[in-house]
Amino acid sequence: MNLFFLALLLISAGGTQALATFRLYSLMKVGAVTAIIGGCALGACNAVWRLLQHADPVSYSHSWLQTFSFSLKIDAISAFFLVPVFIISAVAALYSFQYLNDAKRGAGTAINYFFYALLIISMALVACADNLITFALAWELMSVSSFFLVIYDVQKKATRDAGYIYFLFTQAGALFIFAGFGFLYSHTGNFGFEALASIPDSAKLIAFILILIGCGSKAGIMPLHIWLPYAHPAAPSHVSAVMSGVMIKMGIYGIVRFYLLLEPTSALFGQIIITLGTISGILGVVYAIGKHDIKRLLAYHSVENIGIILLGLGIGMLGTATGNKTMAAFGFAGGLLHVLNHSLFKSLLFMGAGAVIQQTGSASIDQLGGLMKKMPVTGRSFLIGSISISGLPPFNGFISEFLIYYGAFHGLHLQGTSFLFSVLAIISLATIGGLAAACFTKVVGVVFLGEPRSDFAARASEAGFFMVLPQLLLAALCLGIGIWPAHFVQVAFEASRAIPLLANYEPTQFMPIMTNISRTVILFFLLFFGITLLRKLFYVGKEVTSSGTWGCGFTQPTARMQYTGTSYGDSIVDFFRPFIRVEKKYSEIDKIFPGKTTYSSHVHDSSEIGMNTFLVRPVLYLLNKLRWIQHGNIQLYIGYIVLAIVVMLIFI
């Protein structure tokens, strides 16, 4: 536990040092980044060591105000979630060194580093909290610190609006979590975790649903995801990488942790999670296909991947309820491994998007193009992240999704609704994978291939070293897990042994499959590089000419004739029209010699429309009707207080 506290102390020192030296811009950044990376490296090494050595849980407790206990505990589940917290936070801090490059904003940058350090510390505390009070305090600290990171560009109205939306959702989610905690306390009479498994089964379901809503809001489960496509485009890209790659996983951690603490036996828990995973996964990627802003598109892919994680966890819960050890083990291991994998490739993609936006000045997909030549390292790193997030071999996304598939197929032996939900998980995962591949062929094809569609895309150049290096590190990790998956899969199974049913489960028959996958991937790369080398040898001494791409009969093709992201995804979006709202505006050709035509397409979020229609507008209408209460008469205000006290005394 001492190494854990030392890591947090170093991280906090980086944040406070930034505030103290904000007038010395370069010194402030060097000190903050160095301390944060050092603390994260220490914390990550400690967490990895605990997982590899199968270390026993360690605890820490401190009495607070002689009433509450500040309690922490690091077990296998906590250590597993701490790994992406520290790794991604360190890599993003390195990225920020060059990304935050405006010396005129010394105070703002220092404040950003302070709250960045606070966010890392709070996420680590959430993962180690060992009672309701500690969890609630750490959760609120995480929410408040991330809010200040989102509004870094507070002078922009869009950023302020995004911050307000995020704050409303995060506090509404916290209210549901606290309501769940209050409900649990009413049954146990204390704030500890140890008595939660003893409450009645009906109470377990109610408490789990309340906590699921609260944690689901943070995780971005549909339809509680509305803040994501606002917050991520507004936040700095290194913050988006941490929020999407790590912070939303704290919502997943809360769901997993309280499922373990409640120890439910009903299959209903798994069925609820699979249903939410299906909705979030499929609709998340469909909305992503329809988006034109690259960071907003990536935000919806966070919703999609949260859906994949939920499918894995739901399969695990279903296997636990039915006593199917293999199904439970692979479901939980796949879901947990996807937590790690998603943190890697999604952070990589947000960093790539941030580099593109900084070098071109635009986040509009349809205004970019040809950046693979202008930004070759960023382009190739983004391509690796795109293949990974699509769940294609030989990268890490394939490995975790393969585990979930394996668990789901073992659910086909079940009967009744459990069989149906296993089939639903398989079909959903296949659909999500196909749609994700379609979406990222759109992004890579339109943004990085073809010809520049604008002058600023044509003038782009590669990002700086400290923005490129983190992308290369994350791309290498994505590839490394894909080539040598056995150790990472074993660690995921080690974490899943926190489930009582799986305490002694050993996937011995499965590990040879991982070995064969590793050999196949190595053989693939040998063939790939061998063919590439032969091609170069065959072209030695030969003249290579280049010319414009055939324009389908046009003698003077222009960049405007290329496919756009809108046209590429139009048929897919139209297929899902019953579930999403598409608004198209265009001027039809109705003359022999038509004039200038226009076309625009926007995909609107049905959840946001529904919330505005059925919640926001009625509440605003009611509050407007009650404005007469605010009349400025202090005597009547005192009367309101007295009346409220009298009513409360009557009921008490």
C-alpha cells in the first residue's frame, strides 16, 4: 500500500507544482509532466506486480471525524483497473507537453495540470474504495475535477454548454448512486461492503438498478450517454483520451464491484446488462457513422465499446447464474480485457484526432483528406487504432472480442431465455464489429487517403515529437497484445477469479489457442514483410511513373468529386432510420440547366430528442410557472422555511 500512496503523492506534487510555477511556463510543464509520469509509472508497476504475483489483497483504513472510516483495499479487480488508469494517464501527460503549447495561457495550463492530477488520484481512489463513504467521496472528486478539465477553453460558448451538460449528467448519476447507497445502508445499518451480500434478493435488484443508472451515466451507457458527444469535442485531446479511455471505465468498475459485493444469483442481472450492451453497442456505432466531427464520432464509439464490455460482463453474469463456469470465466475475462484494450486504442485515436485538429485547424471529416502523406506517423498510428477498435486481427481488439464470443457460444447449451440472450449477444457482437469496420474505413479513407479537400489540409504537417511518441507507444501496445496475447489473457482470468464460482477456474484447454493465434500472427507478419521486400527488389532499377486517379470519365477531376463521409455512410444510416432521426436538406435539380445545388445531412440523437421532449421541456415549463415564488420578499421566504419545517415535523 505504501507504493500506492507514494505514487499518488508524486502525482499530487506534479499538480501543485504546476500551480506554484505557472509564471515559468516551460518549468511548470516539465515539472508537472515529469512528476505525473513518475507517479503513474510507480502506480502501474505496483498494480502489474500484484497481478502477476497473485498478491493477497492489502487494506488501509483511517477514522475520520470519529464517525466515518476512510477505507481502501487493493485486490485483483482493483489492480486490474489501476493498470489502464496509470498507463493512459502517463502517456496522455506526455502528449500534453506539446499539445498545450500556448505560453500566454500559463495560468490556464497550470490549472489544467492541477485538475488532471486530481482526476488521476480520484480514479485510483474509486478503484480502491472499500466502503460506501470512501467510494462516494472519490466519485465526487472524480466528477468535479473532470468538469474543470472539460471547460479548459471556457471562453467558448460551446465549451461552456458542454461543461454544463456534463456536470448535470454526472451529478444526476451521482444522485442515483447515493440513493442506492442509502437503500443499502437502510438494510445493513453500516457503510461497509462486507454485509451487502446478506440483504434480500429483491433489495439486491433495486440497489443494483440504482447503482447501474448512476454508474451507467458515467460509463456512457445508452440512453445516458448524451454528455459524451458534447464533452469530448470540447475538452483538450489528452483529456478526451483519459476520459474516454479510463474515466468512463470507472462506471464499469462500479457495476462490476457492486455485482461482486451483492453476489446475486438471478439470471435477470445478466439479461439486463446484455440488453443495455446490445442497445449501446449497435446504436453507438450507427450514430458514429452519421457524424461529421472526428472527435464527436470517436465519442459515440466510446458508447459502442462500452456496449461490447457490457456484453462480455452480461455473458459472465449469465454464466454465473446458471453455473456455467466456462461461460462465466470467458465473459468476465473478455469484458475486463476489453476495458484494457479499449483504453489503449481509444486513447490512441483521440490523440491522433487531436494531432489532426491541431495541425489543420479543423475537426470536420469532410474538409480533410490526403493526410497520410502529410502526417505519415499519425496516419499509420491512427490506422492501427482503427483496425484495433474494429476487432480485427492481428491487433488487441480482436483478442478480447474473441474471448466474449467464446463465452457466448458456450451459452448455447443453456435453455429458455438464457439461450436467447446468448444468441442475442453473438448477433450483436457480430453486427457491432461489421459496423465499426465500415465506420473506420470511412474515417481513414476520407481523412487520410485521397486528396486534400481544403487548403488547410493541404498545408498540414506532422505533429511534434512529444505528440507522436505517445501514439507510437500506444500503437505498439495494441500490436503487442495482438501478437503475444497469452499473458494478457491470463491476467484477465486472474482478475475474474474474484467471482466465487471462478476462484479455482483454470483455462488450461484454451491457452494453446492463444499460442496458435500468436504463431499465426507472427507468420502473417513474416509473409507480409517478405512480400514487401520482394516487391522492392523487383522494382530496383525500374522506372516508376505516377498519374492522376481515373476519374470515371471526367477529364478534369477535382478533390470535390471524392467520396465524403456523408455519402459513404448514407446507406447504412438510412437502414437504421426507425431508431435514429436523419435530417436532410438539398435543392433538387428541376431545370434543364440547373444552378448551384446544395446538400446537407445531420443525424440527431433520439435519446437527446426524447429527453428534451419528455423531461427538459416539461421541467422548464413547470419552473417557469413557479417563478412567482421568487418575488424578493424576505418575510415570505422565512414563511416558506417555517412551513417546510412544520410539514417535515408532521411527517417525522
